[in-house]
Amino acid sequence: MGKQLPCWVTAEGLVKAIGSSSIFTALKTGESCWQELEIRLAESEMTRLSTDAEAARQSAHLHHCMYISQQLKSRCCRSSFMAVPAREKRPIDGQEQVAWTVDQRKEALYGPRQTPPSNAGPTPFLPSSTMRPTAARLLNILVPVKRTVDYAVKIRVNPDKKGIDLNVKHSMNPFDEIAVEEAVRLREKLKDQIKSIKVVTIGPTKAQETLRTALAMGADSGIHVEIPDSAPPPEPLGVAKVLRAVIEKQKEKKEDVGLIILGKQAIDDDASQTGQMLAGLLDWPQATFASKLEVDTKANTANVTREIDGGLQEIKCQLPLVVTTDLRLNEPRYASLPNIMKAKKKPIEKLTADALGIDLTPRLETLEVSEPPKRVGGTKVENVDELVAKLKEAGFTAVKS
């Protein structure tokens, strides 16, 4: 920091440097002061003048080189100025100056700031360290959730054998909890690149409790598509159509959804169809049974690791995208008491299927629901011969090779 400035600080030094093969050979003389600086510029920007036109454009080229050098010196020395303590003594023009400001130092070294002449030519390419990064695309995430019978409750069939007893504890579908958790983790990782996380559910009035749980986990707002308490549960195709209508409604509000994360299936019907149908209706790419999700908002892509029968499959998809979650994607967090209290103040928009223009009348009829047969206890055998005899009694016979 305390070394003497190189000779090309003055205009005279610059004029001498222009006479060399490249202006950057003069800039290299300052390497002892700024070892960490690497100037990767194309010399063609300075020396591409043709022989025939050199005499006509020599004056404009000179002014252009002076402007470039001054801009480079400003960038080269900026970090040095900021690092010098306020009361450090620094020799400038043979005099001791104390507590100079950054602007005073710049003006003493380089003079007042100049603007490039009108005939200076095109703007030169600057080092990559001074270029602005590409602006990231703000992403809106939509997470559909479903209210189901709690996974720890023992299921009982209704007396009419048309369904199950619903007068039990309900909670969010476990796979949807994983989807909410993944959306929150994406925000924690990508920070401001995630514009909003919105959860949506279709169900009776009590389904609002499921939305509040998702809001307490970290979602920003919710949408409740309300149906009557006596209405049958919507089928996967009807749910997919409602979600498509919700997405179109968000687009009208200039809140385009870029990523949909939902559970691969619900534990009540185990259909595993909603995500695939939604992707088909929207004509979006889909990545099902995801065990790992990485989103790049700058490239507008997502890398998804899927669980398949033969192991794992990694695919790269373009956003917007529909992702369905598997069990091994993450472990959902527990909502803290402060977050539960904050969730009560978060907005929930109420809609109806009729307002969205969707008919949720079931296309399928449930004929009968029955419990699985009770398991019979096993018996112990003393030896192999007794085991073979028991198998024969049960109807098993040996297979000839």
C-alpha cells in the first residue's frame, strides 16, 4: 500500500506508453504495487487500427486510450484506497498528507473525472471481476397439500362399507409435508431468489388447519379451495384441473408459478396420479419420486434425482416444472410455537371450484370398502420333515427341475 505509484499515473507517462506495442505493457509496470491484479484484456481493442486509417484516426485513438487507462487505474487503485487507514501518511507530490478522503486521493492522483470523447469508439471489454452478475430469476413456488387421516390412526371401515370412519384425528399428508419442507429449504439456500412460497388445498372448512400448519413451517400465504363438508373427496383429475385454474389465476396477477412441489401420493387413496395429470394439463416437464432437488434460477433449470426400481436416476429439467416428492427427499421440521402464532396472521385466499369453473363431480363410484383378512398366527416345527409335511397339507408341492 505504501509503495510509490507507477510512472503511468501522469499523462506524460501514458503518452509514452501508447508508443509501445500495447498500452498494457505500461500498465504491467504497476504489477509490483498490485500483485493480485490480473488484467485479462484483448490487445486487439487497442491495436486493431488499420494501417490506411491510422493517420486519420490517430487523435481519436489517443483520447480513447487515455480514457481506458484512467478507468483501469480507477478500478486498480480502488481497493488500495479503501484499505488505507484514515490517518496514514502517504507521500503525494513530495508532501505529507494526513487523513485524506478517498475522493481527495483520487483527485490528487488522477485529476477530476473525465467523460469519454464522442469519437472515442466502442466501450472496451473490462475484466470479469468488474462485470455485474446476471440477474437471477425470481421464483414463485406452489405447494399443494391435502388433509388426510393421521398416519398413526388405525383405520376403521364404515358400517355401510362405502368408506372409512372420518371422525378421527386428521393431519397433513406426510408426502406433502416433505414438499413444504423442500420449498422452505430452497428459500433458505437460494434466499432472495425465491420470491414466494404459496400453499393450496382443496377441502372442507377444517382443511384450513392444514394450511396453517404449512404456513407455520415457513410458507408465505395460502389458498383454500373450499368444498362442502358433505361433498365426496375430489378425484386426482379434478384436483389437477383445480390446480391448473389456480395457476392461471396467479398468472393473471403477474405472479407466475415457476415450480410446483407436491407429494407423490396421498396416504388415503394412494392414487399417485395428481402430479402427473397436472404436468400433462399444463404441458410442463415433470420429475416424479424425487429424492434430491437442486434449482438453478440463473439457468432456469433444475437437477432432480429420482428413485426408480433399478436405483437412482438423475435428470435435468427446464423450469417451470412439476416435482413430486419421495420419502428420502428430506425430514420435515416441527413448527415452533412462535411460528405457529405468526401463521395465524398470514393471509389465506378463499376460492370455490365453481368460481374457478371446475366440476368436481366424481367419475368413479365406490362399490365396497372392506378390511384386509386377519392374519393367522404361525406355528413352530421341530425338524425339516415336519416342515415338509406342513407345506404339503397347505397345498404346496415340490417343483421338478
